[in-house]
Amino acid sequence: MQEALVSENTRLEKNINSKETRHGRRNQVIYTAGTLLTNEFSNNEIEDALRERFPKSTTGKTLNISSNLIELSGGTHPIFTKTPKGNRYRFVDPKVKIMIRWMLTKEENEKIIVKKFDEGISF
């Protein structure tokens, strides 16, 4: 299983903030997308879910989710791809969602913890 997920690990690591930022908004967006039940979502669906999961760091803030989704769907290692339906996105590969769920966890203080690849999928 590890071998099947190596490329998705690389893709995810290229997009996760390696340094801890004030709120880690990009990591919050990635985490939130990974927790959704569907594989396709809109800017608004991500924003609503993010505000629900991270109320302390989002209350009264402009989140600019569309900018994060555009960045995460571009470059050489995108996590998402834009659908023909306008402002909707989907995972480039369902295995990316699995990696997000394995590697990212949220603490009570809303901090996102990024596990190393081997830690994330140990059996």
C-alpha cells in the first residue's frame, strides 16, 4: 500500500505549508477538503465547512478560499482540478484524499499536525 501512495505523498508534501503560519489557512483548506464526504466541491462548500471546523481562526475573517483552491489546482503537483462546472473542484486522484486523511490531523486548538509519510500509514 505504501508503494501505491508514494506519488500522492509527494504531491501532498509539495502543497502543504512546511512552516507553521499564523492560521495555516492552506493546510486548513487541504484538511477540510479531505474531510468532506464528496470528492467534488465548490468554493462556498469548502468555506462553510472550514468555518465549521475552525471557528476560532475564521470568525470575522475573510478567508479567500478561491485563491487557495486556484493555487492548489495549479503548478506541477496539483491536489485538485477544476471541473467544467464553473467554480467546482475535485481531487486529481482519490488517493490524494486518502493521504490527506492519513497525514493531517487537527488538534483542539485548531492546529493542523502534519505526520511524516511513514507515521501516517503505519499499520
